[in-house]
Amino acid sequence: MKFNYLIIIVFLTIITGCTQDQQNQLSRKVVELMDGDYLITYANGNTSKSWTIKNGKVTSSDKGYYYFWDDKKHYVQVPIVNTMVEEIN
């Protein structure tokens, strides 16, 4: 637990000394590290749909939706309430 706090403090110390451009580059690198393989399943009543995301990411917003690109390069938006996201190996 203390190690996590130490990492956060070091990260914040480094980022406060960076220019805005350097902060943006660092942010993009962190987002790249979050890429992974996911199985997203939307189920509501009789409706059920699944997507497999390879080397991608799933994001969300305060509006209550997950956003991601499917394997056919379509942008998908599904409600968080009826959706399950699983990390697969």
C-alpha cells in the first residue's frame, strides 16, 4: 500500500516539472500500457451481444456508457448498466 502511494508521489513530482506537451506524451504512453484483450458482453432481456477486443482499450464516461472499437473498426457505445467487461489472456 505504501509502495502505491510512493509511486503516485513520484509520478506527480515528475509531471509537475513537465511542459504541457511532455505531459500529453506521457499520458498517451500510459494509455498505450492499458491496451489489452477484452470480452465485452451486453445483455438486456432477450438481447445479447458480445465483442472481443484484441490489443485495444475500453473507456467510459460519466454519462454511463462504455466506448470501444470492435474488430471491424466500428466505434461501439454500450450502456454500463447491462454490460460486463472481462479481461482475457
